[in-house]
Amino acid sequence: MTLAEFDTRRKTVDTDRGSVSYLDSGTGRVAFFIHGVGTSGYLWRNVIRQLEGERRCVALDLPLHGHTPAAPDQDFTLGALADVVAATCDALGLLEVDVVANDTGGAVAQIFAARHPDRLSSLTLTNCETHDNVPPKAFLPAVLLARAGLLARIAPPLARNVSRARKLLYGSGYQNVRSLPEEVVASYVEPLLGTHDRALLFQRWIASLHPRDLLAVESDLAALEVPTLVVWGTGDVFFRTKWAYWLRDLIPGAREVVEIRGGKLFFPDERARELVVELRRFWAARS
């Protein structure tokens, strides 16, 4: 299925945090997917293909990513992005959702869950920022470039060289980055680096990565009884497996960690079938 075909499932909703684009496919209980920095709702396309026959799958594009615009003064802090998630649920009338999140979206999901535990039926976290691991050490060079104002100068040419962008920006997140279609890479990179103004916004997004908002809700996470599944790729250079067990031990509703052996950061795309198996098992146990 091409992205154009996938976009027949795309909708836009106006929220009190701005216009938000999202993929909406299937019927039934709502699985709400949150991506991280540098991707979009397309990250979940392979998961959605397998679940849309049994669930209503909603995958938003966070501000600046995918088809969701960002205002010039957009707040990109983790807490503000959690507010975007809450506003999207409000605008769509979603009172209770099964949240599934990856990468920076996992940090956003933790804050959303801590602030709105009544809005979640369950929470599934895959490789993501945890505790004070924001930004992760392997991503720190990019953050330092952004804070020095250099990222917006050197990164935009990648929007015109998709093959190079795939290798440099996503190579460490995939076991086989060639499995990531160039069409998808282009859809990720163009909104972030396609113009100078977008590159400046993306630079500000990256520079804003800080643990303060995540640490601020840690006591709430330590009281979170929402059923929580942690599924973690063990080959990730950004988020080591120890953080999966840290989450399990912190969140009372978390009962187990499922390890995806050798899986890297973006295993929900690359190894979607394995994640779907675990989601089905987890959700069925609560039915």
C-alpha cells in the first residue's frame, strides 16, 4: 500500500492546541498511537494494517511532523506535546483509549498518562525516553548542534537527498534500514527540513529536549495503576534495555517486559508483526 492509499484514512481536527492531522482506520475500541521525533503517524502503518480489522486505530502527527503544522511560537516541550495529545482526544471525543507509543512519543505518553489516567484503558510503551534519559546520550550530539544554532544550517540538504537521509537519520534505528521505503523517509524529512523556516522550528524542537517535564510526573507514574505493557527492542543504542525494567518497576500497573531480541528503536515499524502479537495478547487478557 502506498502512502497515498494510506492517506485515504487521513483526517484533520481543530483543537485548542491547533490543527492536528491523524490517520483514522477501522472500528471498535480505540488504539491511539504516538510517534516520536523525526517520524510521524506513518511509523505505525504496518501495525495499523494488521489491527484495523479489529480496532479503531488513530495515529496523530505531532506538531511540525507529517501533516500537522507548527505555529512559529509552538511550544515543543514534552509537557506541551502531551497537551496536544489530550486536546486531540478531546476534539475527537475519545474518552478512553489504549495508548501505544514509541521514542519521544513514549515520554509524551508517560506525561499524558500521569496527567489523565482516567483517559487510558491501557498503556503500551516501546523504546523511549525514561526518567532523566532525555536526550539519550547517543542523540546528544544532535541536541548540542541544535542548541548552538547549527542544526538548521547543516541538515536541510538531507531533504533533497533521501537516500542519504535514510542512512544518516534512520540507519541507527533499524536493523536493516533499506527496509524503510524512501517514500516514507521523504514524508518524514520534508516537513522538518524542507524549508529554512521549518528547519529552524525543527532545531528548536530538538533543542527543547529536556527531562524536566518527565521528572515532574514521576511521582504520578509511581502511582499509575493503568495496565501497562513494556515492549523493548534489545539492540537499541538510544534506549538500553535497563530502562524497560526501570519502567516496569516504577509503574504499578506494569507487570512485564517483553524483549524483542535485536530490535532497534523503530522496531514497531520494522518488526510490526511481533509488536501486534504482544498487543493482541495484552489487550485480550483485559477483555
